[in-house]
Amino acid sequence: MKRKLPVVKNQKVEAKIVDLTYQGMGVAKVDGYSLFCDDALPGEKVKLHVLKVGKNFGYAKVIERLTTSPDRVTGKGKAYSQTGIAPLQHLAYPAQLKFKQKLVSDLLQKAHLADLAVEQTLGMAEPYAYRNKAQVPVRELDGKLTAGFFKRGSHNFLPLTGFLIQDKRIDEVIQKVLAILQKYQVTAYDEVIHSGILRHIMVRRGHYSKEVMVVLVTRTNKLPNKEAIVTEIMAACPDVVSLQQNINSKQTNVILGDKTRVLAGQEYITDQLNGLKFEISAKSFYQVNPTQTEKLYQEAIKRAGLTGNETVIDAYCGIGTISLSMAKHAKKVYGVEIVEAAIADAKKNAALNNLDNLEFEVGNAEDWMATWQEQGIKPDVIMVDPPRKGLTQSLIESATKMQPQKIVYVSCNPATLVRDLQSFMELGYDVTQPILPVDQFPQTAHVETVTVLERKK
Ligand SMILES: C[S@@+](CC[C@H](N)C(=O)[O-])C[C@H]1O[C@@H](n2cnc3c(N)ncnc32)[C@H](O)[C@@H]1O
């Protein structure tokens, strides 16, 4: 029999916000039924307009705030919430850090792992303008090339000149590049009819080096007036050391295409992390919050307890940032990563830092973990830093068969972390220190964590 829901679409209802979701939405409860709404904080009483009702939960819009949370702060503009650039901007920063700690604790509790402790989130002093990388879509508005962002879950384009959480110099470079492209009548991509030229501008900036990389992502191979455009961009932005064109001719939401060519300068920018130098190419993964990444790596390496005698595996190593940091304190480090260009960077980076105790492999971490296990490699420590989908069961099995003393798990998704911890615990490992959340993404609901697992005696 169909259950009668306590609310119907378009109803106006008063409710109390009891929680925040992992996306930063307020959760209102009406007779036990959850309604998710933007811009609502725990403890606040609100009047809601019900927009959508589903079997288990619905969505609503706040039409009036009846009480205000002491943790509410004035945001920097509606667009940053609407686009998902800064969905937590209305929550005071200390409360954001508490929210992230609670998010991890709640997930552990749901998985019956409530006895695992979670430390206070390690935050940053200036929680804005931290991103060293931008990938902004470009569209034509009123006849002008315009940078912006899409409203969450839609294709509605909102124009923006400042992106709040991104390095301010990156914002400036985007505007300068757009003005030059406009002058040479480069057209903006139109996704409806799949026409026009410029799809995105990607910019990376070295936190210490201040070097800038600009990548023009185009639908077409041809960039009209290329020579003049290149000359003007390089003259207008003297800090650009790498200007590239990436061609993405597919009808897709994926930003970068397969082909990239250097238009001026070099293929990479250089930057530093914890005193080590890194060359970073356009397609390589590189942590976006350099200040917090230094802390994250320091904490992960401290927890690995390296003395200089250990054999270490760094799975999902990217351009080798953690591998190199560990190589300074270990006997030997093996790294694996699926992006070929990232491994090329990792090898160059080892040489750049005069480190010769590393071996890097291109491929699937799961396959390499099994290969290393078959080859009889005996790591003392395995570091894993997977993408959001976490680890596979087969990787976890190969890793534990090698019987490392410690497994240090750096995670950007607490849901998959908790799932994977359960597997490790079934295979003879225990979480021996409180889990540490590190705030890599202030103003957003993303949480990064460091967890240490040790082999049971
Ligand atoms: C969260 S990043 C971590 C990178 C690096 N540890 C760092 O801190 O810069 C995850 C990395 O895993 C890589 N990756 C994704 N799937 C993979 C797989 N199946 N096998 C190996 N590497 C993979 C991605 O290309 C990316 O570089």
C-alpha cells in the first residue's frame, strides 16, 4: 500500500533544520520525513515551500528564516552557492571545520564503527582564494566572451569575474585572456548546437613559483589568429610560462580532450611542496590547495613513522608528490599511477630533487599491487590516495597479503573510506590513531582525511 507522505508538493510548512548533508544542504524534518534545502543551517527554524516530494525524501525552498543560527555568516554572493563553488559560505569557518569532523563521525557510526575517533579538522588561516587551478566554462553573453559557472545540477550559465576560492591572479589572467580572444573574434562554444570555438579556460598557478599555465580548451583544431593571440597573451601576462591549446571536439561534459599542444613557452609549470620541486603538466593531478596539501602530507608522513629503512608503496601517486616526500625518509619507494604524463612528471621530479630511491610504474594500481605482491615485494608501509570512488576489494586484498606494518589511507571521500576501512579490518588491520580530517576545500562540503591502519599483532 502506498504510504501517505507528511507533505505534498507546493505546500508551505514550518520546520526545524536538524542536520547538513554531505553537499552542505540543510535537512528539515517534517514528521520524520526529510526535506533538503539550500541556505539553511542546523538549529534554524524556517518556513519552507515544498518543491519536490519523493518516496523517502524531498526538496524545498526556504521562503522565510524564522530563527537564525549563531554560526550563520553573511556570504559573499548568491552565485557562489548557486553554482556549488562555495555551498558552505553561509556557515562560519570554525563551524565548517566541526561539520566536516561530524560528517566523518556520522558515517563511521552508520557503519557500526563509532568507536573510531575523529580528530578536529585541520583548517587554514585564510579560507578563501586558495585554489591553484581553475577550469572555467566560457559562453557568449550579450555578444561577449564570458567566463562563469553552471548552476548546480543544470546547464544554466552564471557569469562570474571572481571565483572566490581561486587564487586572485588566476581570476585576473582569465579576464585578460578573454579580452584578447574577444578582440580576435574567437567565438564561444555553444553546447546546444555544438558550434563555436572556445569551451573552457584552464589556468594553473604555482603557489611559490608564481608561474602560470593557461590552457585554451577549444572544440576545433584551428584557432583563428593564433599567432597574434599568442603574442598578446604572452605580452599581457608576463607570468605565463606555458600557453597551451587542448582540443576537445566531443559532445561531452568532460573538460579536456585527448590532444594538447604547446602554443608558447613550456609544457609545464614548476612549483614546490614542503621544499621539494615539482614540474606539473596540464593533465596531471596536482592537489588544488597547496597550503593545506603541505600539512596533509606532513601529517600522512608523520603517521607512516618512517625511519629511513622502510620499503614503501605509494599507490595512486600522481606526479609523485607524496612518493618524493616519503623517499627522503625511506629506503625505497614504489609508485603507481594510471596517467602516463603524470608518471613522466614523477620520474622527472625525482631527478629534479636528486632522489634515486624511487621506481614509478604506469598502470592500474590494482594490477600493480597484485604484481608487486607476486614479485615478493615486502613493503613496510603502503600509502593509498585514491580518487573519490576509493579502493577495489582486489587492491585491498593484494595490499594486505603483502603484510605491511602500516597502511596510510589519504581519502577525499569519507563514504568510500569508511567502506574500505571495513574491508581492511576484516583482513587483519586496525585503525590505530584517530582519523584526521584536513580541510583542503574550505567553503565546500568536501572532506579530506588521513587514516592509519596497522597490522594486528
Ligand atoms: C587523489 S589523486 C592523488 C594523487 C597524488 N597522491 C597527490 O596527492 O597529488 C588520485 C590519483 O589516482 C590516479 N588514478 C585514478 N585511478 C587510478 C587507478 N585505477 N590506478 C592508478 N592510479 C589511478 C589519478 O590519475 C590521480 O592522479
